[in-house]
Amino acid sequence: MRPVLILALSFVALAQDKAQDYRAERTTDHGIPVVRLTDPTNGVEVAIVPSVGNTAYEMNVHGKNILYFPYADVSEFQKNPQLSGIPFLAPWANRLNEQDFWANGKKYAFDMELGNVRGANPIHGLLSSSPYWQVVSVAGDKRSARTTSRLEFWRYPELMAQWPFAHEYEMTYTLKDGVLEVHVTITNLSNDPMPVAIGFHPYYRIPDVPRDQWTGHIPARRRVVADNRLIPTGEYRAMDIPEKFPLQGRTLDDGFIDLQRDADGRAVFSIESGKMKVEALFGPKYPAAVVWEPNGPNGQPQPFICFEPMSGITSAVNLAHEGKYPDLQTIPPGGKWSESFWIRTTGF
């Protein structure tokens, strides 16, 4: 083999090795234990705080956080955790139409005195800021950077009192080729089928660009009709938002179903401005979405939009009991349920 060719092949091999040099580490941020995943080739770094809902609070792309995180630092977040970053909503996501839920033909009333369920329409489950996550593994190699944490729901009486199904969650964040995958597995350890009503509430942004200058895309064919409590009625209407729509002058707090999917079965939501784009891709077991794009109390646009992957529409467990939602997913005794969504960016 010619020396020039050998040298060229050596450079290619070196470049390939460098391109796959992922890192994952346990560290601290302002004294709070966190996990950092790094893809140096694509300039992406993800930070997760296990002790506050196992929330990813940073996805920095070339130093710019594409997740909304309105805190000075993660220690302030731990003191007063409000939804931001990528919160996990379980064992139910979004609202319920009453202070109880139905499963397997039985009604389960919440104990409102415990304080972990509040409001006439309980919202966002029990785990969005849970301290009960335990890190199982942290690893970086030539393939990816990743971390897995587990929450054993059945161990905690104040959780079981409200959702009396023994079960556990495993959540894995994987950073590869600049794309973040968020994968969750639920294991049903109880003797009865367990309804799956989970979701995530990611807050996306295009840094340094006002929301009024973003364009959005929602890959849905139908919208969920809801009442004044934002509880679905069981009816739907045709999608009436353009394929690419300006966010300027618009607010949303709406559900969507019948999602259009790519060749890999993923529904692709997005925001973009100029060359910059943030995409959220939902796996097939997330058949519904809530899109939240609010204004603040002063009427000014909040600097984010939420594309929320949902295992069912809002109040799915109770609507299923009423015969208004036939697509409720369940896990048999001893069974598992798994799904992912992905976040990718271009143009940053």
C-alpha cells in the first residue's frame, strides 16, 4: 500500500475515533448532584438533575440552551421547582376531569388531605419534581453518552395511596449524533392491568430570538375538542392550523391526535427561525400531543412552546371508562411498556 494512502486512511480512522468520543459523568452544579452527557463533535451537552424529577434542564447546542429554564442555577430550581426543562408527568399527564380515576371498572378516589394531589382537576401526576429517582448507570463510549435512572413507585406509601398499582419506571437519556433520546419503561408489578396515562412536558425555545419570530409545525390531522376546563369532550375536529404557522399573535393549549408520521413511525413537531430549527419526534406509543404556547400575565408571549408527547389524550383514563376514548393503553400484570421521544436541532 502506498504511504500516502496509508496516511490518508490513518487520518480517516483518527477522525472517526474523535467523532465518537462521547462523555458521561456524575458531577455537581451549584452543589446539586447532576449527570452531564456530552457530544463534543456536535457541540451538544445535556444536564439532568435526578433529585428533581430526573429532569433534563439543559440541552446546550454550541453553548445555547434550547430548553426553557428560567432559574439562575439548578440549586434555585431545587428550592422551588416549577415546570421547565423536560418534566416527566406520571402516573397521569395533564388534567383529570375529577378528583378520582377509573381503572378496570373500579373508581379510585384521591386522598386530598395528603397534599400531593390538588385542585378540582388534578394535573400533571405525582412525579414532576420527585426526589425518589436513583441513578442506575452512567456511561460514555464510542457509541453514545447515556444515563439510566429508576423510580420504584411501590416503595412510597404517599404515592401508592393515590395510584394503588405497584409499578416502577426506568428512564434513559441517550445523546448520540447530536440527538437526545428520552426513553421510558414502565413495569407493572401489580396483580391487575394498569392504565398508561403518562406524558412529558418539554419546554422548547430558540435562544436569542423572540417567540413572535418563530414558525411552528404540528403534524396532526385532528384537534381534540375540549370544554372550558380543557377537558376533552370525546369529540374531534379537522386540523385547521397551517402546516407551517407563525407563532406571532397566537396562543395554544390544545390537544391533537391522528399524528402524521415519518418512515420510522415518528411524528415530527418543530419550531424554526432562519436556519435554526428545534424538532421533537414522538414514537408510535405517543399517539396524542398537547401543544402549549401561552402568554404571560401582561399579555406578552412566554419565551417557549411545549410539544408534549402523551400516551393518551387528557383525562384518558376517565374518558375510556365513559366510553369516549377507545385507545387507552394498559400494561398487563408483570408486563412492560416502553417508548421514546427524541430532540434534534439544526442550524445552531
